[in-house]
Amino acid sequence: QKEVEQNSGPLSVPEGAIASLNCTYSDRVSQSFFWYRQYSGKSPELIMSIYSNGDKEDGRFTAQLNKASQYVSLLIRDSQPSDSATYLCAVAPYDSGSRLTFGEGTQLTVNP
Amino acid sequence: GAVVSQHPSWVICKSGTSVKIECRSLDFQATTMFWYRQFPKQSLMLMATSNEGSKATYEQGVEKDKFLINHASLTLSTLTVTSAHPEDSSFYICSARELLAGGETQYFGPGTRLLVL
């Protein structure tokens, strides 16, 4: 079992729809959870970080964390063509020097 | 969010030369930085963890004598690719770790494209 698994892509949604990206992790000591967006040829860009159970909203983005189920998701409302990218889920334990464990990424395409 | 810079953004060099890449955290102190490499259409691969004031920790299979890492200050880490060869051509990306009250966050630099001829 992979440490961090993301729903297989590619994912295609029409403009204006909600895009739902899912991620599960295996290490129960994970404390920090991140969603990064990576455009082709660019480095990852932090979209959301979440540390406690529940929802966290930032503009059109909502991250949801359920530690009991070891599940974290990202919802993108009113999807735009500019949201088309690869979305990376990453987790880390909260200790000094902790490194991120990444999922394979989900490629999202928003069709105009 | 916090800003991490890398320099240079791209470099072309001859085989056998050494190339130094700088990673800076511009508005926060980073005791820990990370170096990644990414080949086209592949996932990020962690190369090493750079800790301020101490030796870097390298991932399995990464040659520490070939990829020299120095983290001399809380805002600067450098990666030197020694005696570069064409197979070292890749996209090198650093990230810097910021500790916050509720947890931690890592911000990535824009990356450095290395082409070895």
C-alpha cells in the first residue's frame, strides 16, 4: 500500500462545476496535510494546508480532513480553465525536520 | 504565502563542470530546506534534507559527493552538482519549511532547469 494515495486521474470537469480531489494516507502519526498545484513545467504551488479535522475554506478551495478515516480532500468550486493542473496531496508528521510524502498527483482538466 | 527564490532559473553547462544552485527563503527563517529533482512527466523525487548548521541527509541512491549541499544560514541553502553529466539534466526544485503555531508548511522555489551538454 502506498503511503499517500490519490484518486486516479485524469479528472475532467466542465467550467463552473465542482472538482473533487481525494487523498488517503497510511501513517496515523501524520499531522500536517497539504494540497499543492503544479502547472506543467512549473514548481508546485501551495494551495491549502490543514492540520485539524473538519473543513477549511479559502476562496473557491475547501480542504476537508478526517483523521479517523485517514482521508483528506480538496474541493474546487466554480472550476476555471486556469485550474487545469496536476494536484499533489502531501502529508507530514509534526516533528523537527519532517519531510513531505507526496501522492502521485491527480491531473485535472477544466473544459471551457 | 511565504516566498522562496532559486537562482539561477536555468543553466546550460558542459559535461564535467560543476553547477551551484541557490535556494533562499525571503521572508522567513528556514532551519530545514529540501532539494527535489523532477524528470519530465514524473513525480517529484526528494534528494536530500538540508539542515542549517549540520550535514544534509541524503535519500537512498543519491550520491552525497556528487550533490553537495550547504545550509550555512537560516535563509540560504545551496546545491552543487559536481562534475555534471547529461544524465544530471533535470528540473531541480527546493522547498523551505516554515514552522507555525498550528503546524508546519513547506513552500517551493520556482525551480532550476539544468541542461548538461
